[in-house]
Amino acid sequence: MNKFAERLKELRKEKDLSQAQLANATGLSHTAIVYWETEQRVPNANAVITLAAFFSVSTDYLLGVED
């Protein structure tokens, strides 16, 4: 599993959110979140920024650039 998919799923589960709940909370598409977590697609920069802000982590952390 790539780092982004792994970290997105991990952060979502830490907050005890379903994929649909995360989509509603961030304004992102539920389908997109499913695709990202299953590595079928990659997010655009705006989505990464939105998710990083929501989870209070850096974009570098979310993308697996840093620990």
C-alpha cells in the first residue's frame, strides 16, 4: 500500500470516521476517498491540502515524504 493511502486510512480510523463521514466533513467526494484508499487514483493538490488541514498534519506527512 502506498504511504498516502495507508496514512489516509489510518488517520480516518483514528478519528473513528467512515469514508462517507470524512467526505461530508471535508466536502470531498466519497467516491474519491474510496479510490484514494484503494490506490485506484491519486488526489490532486487541493484535496491533499484539505485532508492535511482536516487531520492537522503536514502535507509531507500525508504524502509519506516525512514521518
